[in-house]
Amino acid sequence: MRKIALILFWVVSVGELVAVSFDWPPLHHVCKPLIMITLMGYYIFESRYREQLLSTTVLAAVVFSFLGDSILMYQELNPLYFMLGLVSFLIAHIFYVLAYRQHRNAQATHALAGIHKVRLAFPFLLAGTGLVVILFPHLDKLKVPVIIYATVLVAMVLTALFRFGNTNRNSFWLVFAGAVLFMVSDSLLAINKFLSPLDFASVWIMLTYISAQYLIIRGLIRHV
């Protein structure tokens, strides 16, 4: 079942990329909600195969990501839907932060500390702050919500970064790469929506988003 769930995940993911590439709304409305549903199925079956306990924080992050995906499909109908989608992903990021803290070993061998944490965290703090500064004049009534969202997003990436030395290399790099791609996806979405339309924006946003979600889930499964 785990292999079937994974195959279905990639099928609907490719379907979604095709839908946004050629602007096929019917395919888009079918595939996009199924991305996180099939990924949840993969997480559940893969965890059982590895005889690992299911994490409620991971499941919650996936559920709120699914809600965010579903709600944002209708953002053009009502501006309120964008706000609700933003809140859904905000909650998803919070649960991912909790999941990252849960999926780490009590005894660290080569954990980051002191100046190393600051040095490695700085580029992500700079990127998040810089993007908000650039977008700020264009955010209108969404200034505060976007600042809060950006803060939590950066915190999610840094929590993934600070797992270094607290888990195996495979788990760390998969989750960290996924967290960074999530930040890239959200940044592209924000730039495209508030600053300037990007070429093939929907394709790049979904490609980085799908990859991010898969890498995070795959990495958390690999934690021992």
C-alpha cells in the first residue's frame, strides 16, 4: 500500500503541474486537493511498514496543508479565501516546527551551538526580512498577517536547520531541503501576488511546493 500511495502521489502531482501549465481548471480542482491526501497515505503506510509510531503533529501539518491547498483554489472568488489559506498554512508551519522538535534525538553528537547557529541562521533571517521589506509597501491590509506568516515560515526553516546533529544525515538533509523549498515556494507566491507577475509562476510555485512537502515527510520518516 505504501508504494501505491507514493505512486498516486506522483500521479496527482504531475497532473497538477500539467493543469497549471496548460490552465486546465477541471484537472487542477481534482489533482491539487489529492496531493496532500495521497502524501498522508504514504506517510501512514510507510510508518507502519517501518514499525514507527504515527506523529499527530505531522498528520496535523499535512491536514492543514490540505486545507490551505483547497481554500486557495478559490481565492479569486473572494479575498477572504486567501486570508483563510494563509492561516491554514500558518498553522501547518507551526505543526511542522513541533514535528521537527519531536523528530530529534535527546543526545546530540554534533549539534549546532553558539556562533555556528547564528552564522547558519543569518542567511534565512536576512532572506525572510528582506522579502518582507520589499513587499511591505504593496501589502495594503495584509501587512500584519504577512509579517506574522513570514516570521513563522523562517522559524520553520531554522527549526529544520537546528536538527543538524540531532538526527541522522539522511533525515536532516531531506527535511532541511524540504523546508528551504517551502520557503522558496511561498516567496515566489508572494512576489507573484504582491510585487510583479512571474513567468510560469504557477508551475514553479507548485513544483517547489510539491517537492518541499515530499522531502519533509520523507525525511521525518527516515528519522530513527
